[in-house]
Amino acid sequence: MRDTFKKGLSLGLGLAQASKEQVDKVLDEMYDKGELSKSELTNLLNEVRQKGEQRQEELDQKVHDKLKSYLHELNIPTREDYDQLEKRIAELEAKHDTNEES
């Protein structure tokens, strides 16, 4: 499962990089042909970069949610579960210590 995930992630990142390079190439060609001004080129590149960052954040969230789901399905505790258990143990130890002192 881990290898499949890594391959999928690598493929996605590779496609994203190829797409970025293709967009850069097309925009540069349009600029060279005079179809875009320098400010239009800059604005379009910024817009593409912003959309790419937004899509990356969305992808990161989807990956996070999917991993959390897999951990749940495999009955593996999350960091949050672990922290809650530590807190509960500390509370029980404190209560136990208080009872022993009485």
C-alpha cells in the first residue's frame, strides 16, 4: 500500500511539474510573439502560481484525510488519540496520588 501511495504521489507531482513547465512555455511563446505584454505575462504567471498553490493545499488536505481514514481502518491510533491517552493517564495518576495521600 505504501509503494502504491508513493507512486501515485510521484505521478501527481510529476504531472504538476510538467503542467507548470508547459504553461510557462506557452506564456513565454505568447510574450515572444507580442501577444502578451510584460505586465500581462507577470499577472498570468502570478495567477497560475496562486491557483497551483491552492490546488496543492487542496491535494495536501485530501491526502491527509485519506491517510487518517486508512489509519482508522487499520485501527492504528493517531497522534491525537495518543495525546488524549497520555492526558487521561496523567489525570488518573494525579487522582491516584491524591487518593494515596488521604
